[in-house]
Amino acid sequence: MIDAIKYLPTIAWRGKVNNVRLLTETTYQLDIYPADTNEPGAENREIGNYFKDNIGNTYSIIDSDSLSITISDDFRLGVGPQTGLFGVVYKSVGDGESPYLAPIYYRHLDKVALEYSRQFELDILWKNSPKAGHGELLAGETKIEFSGAFNENETYELWLYTFNDSGYQVGHVLKLEELDGFTLEVPIDCKYKYIAILTR
């Protein structure tokens, strides 16, 4: 039996951002305290973890004390977090081994936060996954084949994102999953990215 507990987030807590200070061109300091002390790892401000602001911008935590965190604008966004709104402190998936990938609830953040995060998180998964790809689709049904099929005794979890030229999601229907690929249907011409992760 698989120990499912190991997949739960250990640090993923939200709090309102206050007193944002620009320290250098790419670093900020801000005060944050847990909104709910029952959330995983509440109050943990460990260096090496991450902070996601209200609209999904993501920063590395490079210093901390009992009230504040100092964050690095790794993606060179040129903007700091939004004062008075929620942000999330978290350890990335894989017990912190993966870069930036967030095991968090997005419902407390702005509705665009998930889309902003997916822009780079899917790219990270794609570049670090044994089976991943991207391309363009024509409206209708099509089969996307893996470069190498999974074995018969293996199963995988498919992450699929379809989007238009502006980066907005396009609805799709997953028709079939097989060991050598998957079939989906899209309503309009669009682009896609996928990651197929081995589960057993």
C-alpha cells in the first residue's frame, strides 16, 4: 500500500501582506502572519521556500524573521506583492526539491493567480518530465502520441493545458488515455502543453 501522506503539503499557509519594502531592484521585504494557524506549516518562514502573491507572482524566500520574509524576484517581474491582500508561503512539491511548483489552494487568491502560475509551472513540469510535449491543434479530435509508450504494468497521470495565442485556456474533452498517448477534442484551433507523470 502506498503511503499517501508523503504527498500532502508540509508548508502551505496564507496570510495578508503588509508593509512591503523594496530593498534592491530584485528583492522585497514584507510582513505576513498566518490567517489560519491550522494550515500546513503555519508561521514557517524557512529560507529556500517560496511566496506566491495575490495575482500569482512567485518569489523565492531568501531571508526571514518572526514577522517578515525577504523575497527574491527570480522571474524579474519588476513588481512587488500587493499590500493588504492574501499571499501564500509554501514549500514546493517533492518535499521542496522541485523548483517553484506550488501545492496550494488558489481560492483565496485572485482569479488570475492560477493562470499566472500555470504559465511557468507547466513549463517546469514539461522540462523535467520523462514524457511531455507541446504543439498546436486544429479544431476536432486528434491523438497525441508519446515519444515512447509506457509499459503495460504502468499507469500515468496526465496534466493537459490547451490555450490560445493570448494564453487563455481553451476547453477540451479528453476522449481516451492509452499507454502510447491520448486522444482529445478541442472546439477551436489552439496550442497545448502536456505532462504525463508515471504513478506506478
